[in-house]
Amino acid sequence: MTTAERCLRKFGWVLATLMLAGCAVGPDYQRPVVDVGAQYRAVAGWTPARPADDALPADWWRLFNDPALDQLMQDVLVSNQTIAQVEAQYRQAQALLRASGALFFPVLGVDAGVTRSRSGQADATRQYNLGGSVTWEADLWGRIRRTVEADRAQVQASSAELAATRLSVQSTLAQTYFRIRAYDAERRLLDQTIAAYERSLQMTRNRFDAGVASQLDVSSAQVQLENALTQRLALDRQRAQLEHALAVLVGKAPSAFQLDEARVWVDVPEVPAGLPSQLLQRRPDVAAAERRVAAANAEIGVAQSAWFPDLTLSAQGGFRSGQWAQWLTAPFSFWSVGPALAMTLFDGGARSARVDQARAQYDADVAAYRQTVLTALQEVEDYLVAISGLGREQLSQGRALAAARESLRLTRNQYEAGLIDYLSVVQVETSALSAEREAISLGADRLIASVQLMAALGGGWQVDTPQDTAIEVITPEAAVR
């Protein structure tokens, strides 16, 4: 066995020993504890009806049974630019994880060259060389492992952020869609109302010509008609703006998108709220915040590893000769192998500052995680209250609407019988129209509140693994391939 072979064998044993003996400095991660309560306050004391499956489906919007909404949801996942931006950021995080995982492996290099030199009056000489090198940093203190741990957590956070962005865009689309459909219903109502007001104006003019109505009655009917026309124009403007917003959500120019008016109205589905603790698995923004805490925890170890020496093992060898013919012969070969130990002795407190910075970032991310959980709980409670309250309001509004319709029927009969003037009719018709529009608006509000509740519950999203271990979206083996 040659000297070079013996040195390379010793080099391999040193590598294996160091890999087995290495330890990772810094704290091991523990998920921060948050008190989420045993149940939602809004459902305390009563049990809402639940589907057989207690969890929301991933395609939660299909609970509304609206084909047009289903198609828009497919389009938004393909063409929405906000989702495309966050998806690119997710791929960027994956690439960063692969780069940090590559630090586990030695770096191989090769070089070849020829140089021509001259000194004083001597003849010029040429030097041919061909060599290779191997350099490997022993991860004695876990700096590389903590770096990979932090980058893996960032990838998982980025994956959850992508899911949160998709859910947010889908929720916004559904809310915009249902508001447009409410405007469609209001426009049909106003079209019918305008037609009735036009008939009333013509009838009042005929009665004025016959001498049984006053000019005040004609003016009142005219004002009523113009007000209804103005409201109709306002609805057109508001619907057009929402249609433009919908176009941008699906990645199209407003001029290239149109949502035809349709007679679509759906029932409000039952939404299984589950338990507060389930939000830790259901909410992607909560999962993203928790993964950022894990990344910050690993960064503490990276900062602390700077206090320990770095050990680099390297080897190189090759051929060097002044004549081309002798270039690759054994007498002109060279090699070297050996470790290098490097440590910073004084840096003016820079390492301490970086450790303090990492700990402060960890504390900030813990607070952000807890705040995200509390905000998620608040949103669920708010929308549970909204759905329950809007349901009761809708029942009350239904009774008010029935009374307004009956009052309008009686008032019109009295006017046609000549018992009252048209100003009294105008007042009752205005009240009835307001009741009709309020009923439509409450129905839309309940649909929108149900969409908001589904989004607040995470829209059927689930973490891939239990939260007490980690959210795994990429394995360590895949990270270092």
C-alpha cells in the first residue's frame, strides 16, 4: 500500500468518526403552547346540525352547488397572479433548502493549465499542471444541520403560505361572486319596480287629466320613478366594479371578462365548526406561523455554532511538469492531504450580538404565532355569531316583508278608490321596496358569512403530519439529493 493510499484511508476514517461524533448546538424545538379553549363560545349551549363528515372538504365551494362558481374556482387556481407569485416564492424556498443540504457533501474540484515564465536573462520556461481537490467541512457543532433544519421549516412555512394565499383568493372570489348575484336579484327587483312606477305615473296623469288627482300626485309619482331609475344606475355601476374585481382574480383584463346575469340563488350550507384545537391543523396561516417559529429556533443554533472552531478536511493531487511528454508520468505527480482548524478569537462582540438577534427573532415569531392563533379564533367566533344572527334577522325580515307587501296592497286599493292621495302610496311603496332589497341583502350576507366561516376554518386544508412533530413537505433525504 502506497503512502498516498494510507493517507486517503486515514482521511476516510476521520470523516466517518467526525460525522458520528458531531453534535448540534442550540435548543431543540418545542412548539409554543397556546390556550385555545375547549369549544367556541358562539356554539356553547346548543349543537348545530352537522353533516356526516365533520370536516370541511378541500373543495368547500362545491357545498353551494353552483356550476358557475365551480368554474371560476378552477380558473383562479390556474391564472391568479398572486397565487403564481407565492408559488414561485415556494419554489425559491425549496431551492434554498437543496443548496443548504448540499453542504453535507464534499466539494470536488479539478484544474488544468499551462504557464510561461521568465526570470532575468534566463530562457523562458513552460509549466504544465493537472490537479484535483476534495474539500469537506466537518459539521462538528451542527451548524449545517441547524441551517438545513431552519431552511426546511421555511419551506414548510412557504408551503402553508401558498395554501393560505389560495384560500384567501378563493374566499374573496366566492364573496365577490355572491355579491354580484345579489346585485342581479336587486336589479331584477328594480326593473319590476320601475315598470310598476311607470304604470302608476301614467295612471296618475290620466287621473289628473280627468280632474280626480292633483299636480302634487303627478309630481310625487314622477319623483318616485326617477329615484328608482337612479338606484338602478347605481346598481349597474356597483356590479360593473365587482365584475372588474372578479376578472382580476381570475387573471384576466376587465375588458376581456364578463359574467352574465343569472337567476342563481343557493341555500346556505351547514358548516361544521369543529373544535378550537383543530384550527392548529386546519388553518394554513397558523401552520405557517408555527413553522417560522421552528426556523427561528434553528437559527439560534446556527448563531451559537460560531463560537466553536470549524474543521475543514482537504486533499489534492495531480501532475506538474515543464515538458508535455513527461506530464502524466509518476515522477512528476504530487499530492497533499490534511485537516485545517479555524476559530475566531475576537470579533468585538459580533457573535454575541448575532445570538441575541436570533433569540429576539425567535421571541418575535412566537408572539406572532400566538397572535395568529388568537386572530383565527376570533374570526371563527365572529362568523359563527354572524351566521346565527343573520339567520334570525332573515326570519324577522321575512315577517316585515310580508307585512310591507300586504300594506302596499291595501294602500293601492285605497288610492284607486280615491280615499287617499298618491303621496301616501309613495311612502308605502318606498318602504316595501326597501324591505324587498333588505331581504335580498340579508340573504347575500348569510352566504358571504358562510364563505368567511369556511375560510376561517381553513377551507378543509390539513397538515401532512401531526403538528407535535412538524409539518413535513420535503424529506431530509430529498433535501440533500
